[in-house]
Amino acid sequence: MLAFPLLVLSTSGSAVQAGALGTLRAVVRVGFQLPAGALADRWSRKRVMQVCDAGRALLFTGLAAAILLAGAPLGVVFAVAGRSSRRS
């Protein structure tokens, strides 16, 4: 997703941190892709999608609240970006 690096860039002004976020998302995705695929094949696909979508909605709602209330520290943005890349 393009929005996370742009959020980090606009918040911190650091291209290095925006690049680190992209790297984090790629590493998390590669690390979880095979195990998640094996588990998803064993479970109901409909249920897996419902759980993943509900989790993603909670993450993004929390991020939006953090941005509106406190300006979303970079740690929160990195945590949400890492968790959301596992679920996509």
C-alpha cells in the first residue's frame, strides 16, 4: 500500500524511515506467506477472509483514531503496517 510510506514521509520527513517501512512490510509478507497459505488451505476460506477483514478494519480504525487524537507516533504506524501486511 502506498499510503503507509507517504504517511511516514509526511509525519517524519525522512525518506529513510519511509523506505524502512516498505522493507518491513516486504519482510513480514515473505515470512508469513507460506505458513499462512498452508493454514488457509486447511480452514474455511470464507471464515479466514471474515477474520482477516475484521482484523484489518480494527487496525485501520485504531490508526485513524491515533492520527486524529495524537498524531500517530511512528511506532504505531510501523506496528499497523507490519500487522496489516500479514493480513493482506
